Amino acid sequence: MKKIIRYLIIGVVAAVAFLVAMVAIFVTVFDPNAYKQDLTELVREQTGRELQFHGDVDLTVFPALGMKLGAMSFSNAEGFGALPMVKVKEASISVDLASLVAFAPEIDKLVLRDLELNLIRNKAGVTNWDDLVAQPVPDSDTGGADEPSEGESEFEIKGAFGGLDLENMKLLWQDQQAGSEFRIVDLDISTGRIEPNQAFPMTLHLDANASGDLDIIFDIEANVEYLIEQQQLALRDMALKLNEFQIGGSVQVANFAKPRLKFDLASDNLDVDALLGTPPATGPAEADASQTGTASEDVQIELPMQTLRDLDIDGTLKIARIKVQNLRMDDLDIVLKAQNGLVSMKPIKLNTYGGKIETSVLLDAKSDIPKYGITKSIQGVQVGDLLKDFSGEATIVGTLNAEANLTTRGEWLSKLKQNSNGSLNLAFLDGAVMGFNIRQSIEAAKAKFSGKEAPPAETLKTDFSSLTISGVIKNGVFSSDDLDLQAPLLRVGGKGNANLNTEEIDYQVNAKLVESIEGQQGG
């Protein structure tokens, strides 16, 4: 038995030595550069394009058996200029020598350096890769049997390989028809070992810009898990950075034929203004004449209804601090769900300017006509600080409490107005209207008529202890009969309606002067 084992070991060692020797002899004798011209001619014959080798093709033996290609380029289609469609400085792929010895060959890491891809669509709508894409030939016999069935993935990892190392990739997408351009000026992707049903680490860096002064720097690190049979792709322990915005968490996609998305994301800070380059507020906003319209104008609200019906999403997003349009908010918490044509964000919670806001939004796309619903609760928001940050000027200050709910349906703006129904309750407490002082104006008028000296100038604001109004919205008409303003020397009431359909207001306001300057108790 010992002799048998000994001879078996000797045989295996001899076989391995023979295999290594054959590989070494092959690498020594074989000259891959001798076939470059043949390959160039073959590509020219098949595509009409030029494949040019600007560097040598080298074979390697240790630590892996592989091939390393020098600089190459693939010419552009006729009529798209002299810039190559594809250019690469270095590419290499190899087979792990240990796996080869074990008679289970395994591809090692795929390496690409300085890949440049130039994609163009001309004004006629023709792309520079149309000539490379073979038109499918209908096969009446098969009846499309070769197409993947529902729930079947077109991409499967059949075996393990060492991973990807893509460095300094560049992409140009030039749409001459739309007059737009998008560039990825630096894309780096690096992964660990990739094998079926196993998580692997991945890092990605992207630096891109587009016409319109959009500039993006994008980095992501995550553990990637791809499960073939379960058809699941998951990014766990994810850390994503977009310019200065950072977010972490997990994302999972299942059932690739009809994707089901789950996510749980959180961020410490999001500055939308910095991300989009929005300038800070410098003063009251002026209306843009080009954006204003009349009641006779109508706008169609087009939604991708089938896409909305196909959505299957369950996700949460939390952001500790957020700034948008110079408005500052804290503790943003959003729960997003979409299934069977119902899309909801319920709730959306945040803290802002000393108060709290909670909103629920519902979109029903199950029928041909979309339906909308929104409820909102505002408690203790300091309106003056909010307006100052938003527009640069606080025209009214005070504490705002409000409750609102609204439902509507339709595909046109006119129908959304016409079908709107709901209610509104609003209360301003301990506030002031800036720009005039009604008490000083009244006292100045009294002094003038009585021949007395005018009172000293005061701050141009009219204080009030409360301003409240409530009402209902029915078929696009808001009706209210309880406007109430409690201010020093002044009481204001009112009732009437505002018609959203015709954009007309019919509202009667009653004001009376009182002797009290307290602005409370009605006297």
C-alpha cells in the first residue's frame, strides 16, 4: 500500500511538472504578436472598422498564466469623426496557476487601464454603434423560445473569478440630436474575489460632468451579494459619497424580471443647495413673467402609469440635517412604499424652525385616471425665520399651526383643481405683519384731528395675538366663514370663498377699531 501511495504521489508530481513544462515551452515558443495583423484583418472584414495594436501582446507564466495587451484602439463608424470609438492603454487577463494545477482552471482578476469609450448619436438619430448591432432575425419555428422567461436572469456568474480592477476609465456620451453631452472623466472599479452566492467587497469612484454645469464626484464602498437562484442583488454595509453628500445603509433588489427594491438608508447631512449649486437667497423673490399664466391655460400632467403599477418598493430614508432652497430641517424621516399601483410616502416627518411637520402622500395609479391624496400637520413652526431664510425677508412672523388634507384626481391641471376636496385649519399665534404699524397710524390720525403732537415713530410692524381661519374645499372651491384676527386696536373677521377653477376670490372682510391695545379678549 505504501508503494502504491508513493507511486501515486510521484505520478501526480510528474504530471504537474509535465504540465508546467508544457506551459513554459508554449509561452517560450508561441509569439502572439505574429497574429496581430490577422486579427486586425478579421475585424476589418467583419465590421469595416480598424482594430489597431499600438503595443505588444505579452504572455505571462508566474504567478498566473495569462495575456497582457498593450495599447489598442477601435475606430469610429463612418461619419463620426476620427476619434476612436474605443481606446485602451492596457488590458490583462489570466488563469490562476494553482487552479490550473488542480485541474479546475479559474480566471484571475480582469484588469483594464485607461479605457476610453466615445458614444455618439448624430442629428439624424443614428449612433456610432448601430452598424455593430446585428438586427434580430424572426424565427417562426422557435416562437421566441430562446428569450429568457419571466423571472430568469440574463446574467449569471457561472464560476468564481478573481475580480475586477478597472482604473481611470473615461466615457463620452454626445447626443447631437438633443444638444447635450455627458462625460465620465474618471471611473475606477475594484472588487475582491467574485463567486456565485457569495458576498464580495467592491469600491467605485466616479467623476462626471454634463452640459449645464453639472459636476459629480461619486464614491461607493459596499459588500456586494449576488444570489443566482434567488435572483437577488444586495449592497450591504454601503458607504456612498456624492460630492460632499454621504449616505450609508443597505439596498436589495430581487426578481430581476419585475424588480422588487428594498432599502434602508441614513445620512448625517444633505445640502441640496451645495449639491446643485443653488445660490443663497438675497432678497424677496420676483415673479417670472414667463412662468405666470391665466386660468384659461391648461397643463397636462403625464405620468408613466404602467411603470408606477410595476413598482415594488419598500424603503426608509433618514437624514439628520438637510438644507434645500436655504431652508434648514432636522431629523427627516421618510417611509416609501409602492406596490400594485399604490405609491405612498407615509409618513414624512421632520423638525424645522422650532416646530414639527408631518406629511403623508398617496398616489393611486391602479386606474386609468390617477388619484392623489395628501395630509399635512404643522405644529409650532416659526414662520418669520423660515421666510427670512427662504426669500431673504420676513413679511410675517409668528408661530404657525396648521392641519390640511386634500384629495383630487385627473390628468390635467384643470381637472386636479375641479376635483379637489378637503379641509384646512390654520392658526398664526403671537405674530406680526411687517411693513406697517396700524396702531401708530391710528394714533397719528387721532393726534392730527385733535391738534396734538404726532406720536414718536415706532417699528413698522403690526402685532397680533392670533390670526385663524378654517374651511372646506369642495370641487375646487374653498369656503370659509371664520376668519379672525386679534390685534391691538383692531379686530378683523371675514367669510367667503376662493374658486381655484376660475382663480377668483369672493371674500368679505369686516374690520373694527377697539379701545384695547392688548390684542386679546376682543375688547
